[in-house]
Amino acid sequence: MTALLLAAAVAVKAAAMAPPQTLNIVHHKLKRHAQASYQTLEASIVTAYDRAKAPLYWVTFQSVTDPRDVLYLNVFNTPDDLKRATASYDALAPAHPELARLTTRLASMIEAQTTLLTTRRDEVPYTRTDVDFSTMRALRLATFEVKAGHEGQFVDAIRQAGGGGAPWIIYESTANPTFVLLWPLRTRADARHASIPRPLRELRRAYKRTDVGVYAIAPSMSRVPVEFFAKAHSASPKPKAH
């Protein structure tokens, strides 16, 4: 079972959606020439979970510059929800062996995988009112591997960059000093306005590595509750929702 299948059911209201408290961020680097087969198989997995009526959901994105780079967001209320999602899958799997078979086939197309369980930092509030997790159709993601002992400097720079509010959301790994800035975007073109804040760019001595990418939503490879995209159904085509 790969990490992309570990998202718990989330009760999402049609009103303005607050940034999720816990986010499981999964990257898959696909093998060469596997993109088309991967997309078709992932769509089949979505259908299989529909038939099983499984309370497990995920949102899938692909890099706008490298189709081999696939990103999954699994949304939780608390880090412990990840364990509960795993337990839900384990209880469901015996009655639906096709889920394991399909997942095994999908894994054979993956060259590398990383997963990061994060919790939201609230030092700077997210202030955009025109886009949130339920209306985004693209996102920009910047991951910072902060040097040990420099976490305080990094958070101070975040506060300075955000001032009274920010167009991005900050998450921190539950396992190590890694921070993620996430910009929800209505379109991939909006990424041109989502630059890394200057105080962070000027603090390069505090982190070892920065990964930045822009991703567009992949509707056929996503499985979300109906309510998740209900807000935006009149603004843009709605991804496959279940």
C-alpha cells in the first residue's frame, strides 16, 4: 500500500475552508515513459475505491514542467488521523483484493517516492479570501530543509515576510526541521505571483536545500468528497468527486 491511499475522509463545508491542520505530502517520481499508463491506472484505482465505497480520499497534482513528478495531498485534522486511515484501509482490503493488486501495479511504475507528514504553523495567518483548498486548481510548493538549530531564525523570517497576513500557508514536518510553504492557486498562471518571500531568500545560511515546484490538479487521478469542490463548481470544471 502506497502513501497516496492513506487520506482519511474529511468533512469539508461549503463555506470558506480554513487551511487543513495536518497535511501528508507525497511525491512520486515516475519511471520514464510511464506517465500515460500511470494516469490510466490511477483513474482505475479511483473507480475501484468508488465501487468499494471506501472513506479514503486524495488530491493529485502533476508538475507543470515535468509530468513524471506527481504530487498527492492527503488532508487530516490531526497527525493521528493518518493511523486511522491506515486502519480503515486494512479493514477494507480483505473484501476488495483488487485494491491491493492495482496498487502493486501502480508501484511498479514509480522510480522514487517521498512522503512528508506536516502540521500547520499559525504564526502568520493565511489571508487570501478568493482561493483556498476547496477552490484551488493549482499550487506552488516550496520545501525548505532547515539546518538544526536555525529553526527559530527561519520562523522569525516567516513572521517578517508575512507581516499581518500572507498568501501562502506554512507547514512543518512532524519528523525533522523541514518547512513547507504552500500557495493555493486558482490557475497555474497565478504562480507568477507566488514568489518565495525576500526574508527567506536572504536567509539561505539557515537551510540546506530548497525545492520549489508548480503543480496543476489532475482531476482523473483525484478522489475527493463531493463537498470538497462544491464551492467552485460554477467557476471552473469540477474534478471527479465522490
